[in-house]
Amino acid sequence: MITRRNFIAGTGAAIVAGVCPPLFGIARADDGYIEISAGPTSRKLYHEDAAASELWLYNQVSPGPEIRARVGERVRVRLVNNLEEPTSIHWHGIRIANDMDGVSGLTQDPVQPGETFEYDFVVPDAGTYWYHAHNKSWNQVARGLYGPLIVDEASPAFPPEHDLTLVIDDWRLSRDGSLDFASLGHLMDWSHGGRFGNYLTVNGESRPEFELIEGHAYRIRLINAANARIFELDPGKYGAKILAFDGQPLPQAEYAVYSPMLLTPAQRMDLLVTAGQDFAIEDLSGNDPYPIATFKVKKGSKPVMGVPKLSPNPISEPDILNARTFTIDMTGGAMGRMVETVYNGKVLSGEDYPRTGQLWAFNGVANLAEDPFFSIKRGESVVLNVINNTAFLHAMHVHGHHFRVIEREGATIDDGQPWRDTFAIGPDQSVKIAFVADNPGKWLFHCHMLEHAAAGMNTWFEIV
Ligand code: C2O
Ligand code: CU
């Protein structure tokens, strides 16, 4: 049964021997490029007796290989497309030069089957990021095209064995345990909360178990790579503090100010845990808490270091008083208010909706129009006033910039307005975000519930 509420669990928890994130699958060519090939790979997602699935993976591993760089370093990746359809890679949360942002059809032509594309960029901020396909993402990401991108501080804050990356995904399995391909593209999902899976993995394993050493401090980097699922977490329950959101450190590690904390699609949360008792990171969104991963604490050497502090990345503060404000009215979806919707310059009616799959809109426009939603001079501050006139929660992502959430429902924010690249907006809620438009080019603003983006919740703005 596909339910939104309960997961099926794999057989037996996998014990993750070392706690080092595996750097498997990375090959560096003679010219210094990391080679990442996107291609089909047959994989048993579920237990041994289950049917295999033809996934689409980077370098044949799920998640794709962890790319690690030092802050300020130049990263060069050669994407080889061994898929049967065009693709591109987006470096999520990296404040990147526009032509390297990897958005098929906006910042580059999609990379055709058999062709390659060279990404070459500098990583300006330390923190937890990820990369994923950005052409028909609702399909390509659901089939496995994503991986972690970790940017270390100039001198890494945590030693590697105390620095864990957990890439979380939910897969929709059919009865035989293989990936349910038939349901990809179901407009029923597109018009509701997106496509949910029923089988949860962390770094490709069901309910992995990690070993921690008593008294030692760990950084646990959570990355939500699911197409549409929102996790609900309560880090305070096991004494974890929050170090960072979406790559950007909080001024100091702190306990969550409310519970549950949402981890929407594409969001990241870095936790700080000083190992005391065994615990599980649980998803609280279902009927019962579901252990995403468990942690066993064993005795060992005395810790040699204290708890490291993360320093802020160089992001400019928006000038809110002099900012230009743009309002986005989000509409559509099941149980939503109907408005006249323009798609590709034409007003949609009746049969056009199922035919085009355009079920959501920003200011009455579904998906990317010819002209930008707004155009602004480099260096100006922007306030986006986002009004969710739909019956669903959404996870809104700005490309190329981090922003502060400055207002929710007319109330100022009580959590210190952390920098984010993706924010949650509840049904009938309004949220204001602010940032300095300091990165020239064409940037997307879209819902990261990938079915919603494909179905219209997608626009772009220009910085000139
Ligand atoms: Cu993580 Cu437009 O994407
Ligand atoms: Cu959405």
C-alpha cells in the first residue's frame, strides 16, 4: 500500500562499519576534472529476493559520489550523459556563476545523450549542499540522479570520522520491491502533495545504524533528496543542537526553538550531537515515529577536541528599507482556487490542463514565460512577498542566492532569521524573504516539490 503516513522497512538494519562518508565512485581525470556519468544501473532497492530496478545513477552509486571541496576552491566536473534523454546538473545552494547553474533550458542547453558538459566553478561558502539533475527533475531525481556536495571550512571544523553525511530519499516501490515507474508523471500526485515514496533510505540503505564514540562531538548533515516528502524532526529529543540550515551556519549552535522542525525537499540541516546515549533520528510525520537512522554509542578514547564553532559565510545583508518588493500569488492544485492561467503565452482552458500538466501558477502564469518575472539591477535588495493561496505546503527555492525569511504571516520571525536557500510555506500562509541580488544572470524561483515545479510552480528573474 502506498500511504503517505507509513514506510515499509528493509530487512535488518545495515551496520555502517566506519562512519566516514564513502568517497567511492570518484575518479579524477588527468586534467583535474571529476568525472560524473549519469546512466542506467540495475539495483535491488529492497531486500535480496526483491526484483531489481533500472535506476538512473551518477557513477552507478546511490546516492551519487560525495563531492568534497574546500571553501574557495575551484571545482571541475565533467558530466557524461549515458542516459537515453538529455540532462544537466544543478549545484543546489552553491552561489555559483550563472552559466554553471545547470538549469536545462535557462542557463544551458540540456546535455544530449552521449555528450559531455564541463562544469567549472568556485565554491564561495562552506557547508552542506547537494547536486541533482535539472532536466525533468521530477523523473530524473526520482530515479536516483542526486548526490551530496560538501564544502569544508578552510581548515575542516570536524575531523572526517566525526562528520557524517546522511542523504535521505523516499522511493516508491511496487509490490515486487522494484521502483514503481508506472506512477511517474501521475497528475493525481502533481495536483496534490507530489509523489511520495513508501521506502526510505539513507545513503542508499534502509534504517542504517551508525557507531559513535561516547563523549565525542559529531556533525550530522541531513539532506532531503526526496521529490516531495517533508520530514518532521525533533532534534532536541536526543540532545542535538542545530549547527546550520541549507549550508549556512547559525551564529551559534542552538536547540530548536520549536518542534517538529520541518526538513522539506532540498533543505539541509546540520546537527551537532555529543554522543551520550543511543538514539534515532526519527521522522514524526507518520502515525508512528519512523527511525530514519539509528546511532549506537560505544566507549572509546577520550575526546581530544572541544566542540568546533563554524564561522559565517560572506553573504551580503539585504537593505530591507530600500528593497524592491515583488509579490507572488501562488494558486492551483487540488482544492485550490481557480484562476485564469497562462502557459506558453496562451490562456489554458478545460482539456488543456491535463494535456499540458500545468496545474499550478505564480501570478496566473504556469512555468517559465518568455520574459522574467522581474528584472533588477545587480546589487539591489529584493523582498519577495510570497502568498500561498493553495491547500498545500510548498518548499520554495531561489537559485544562486541565500535569503533571510523576514516575515511569516505578518509576524516577525522568532528563530533569528537564518540564511536559507529553500523555505517552507504552509497552506494559506504568506512569507516574505529578502536578499541582495548580487549575482548576475537568469535565476529560477520554484517549488522544490518536483512535481509542483513541473506542473507550473516555476518562474525566473533576471539580474542585470
Ligand atoms: Cu535543487 Cu532548481 O533546484
Ligand atoms: Cu509545491
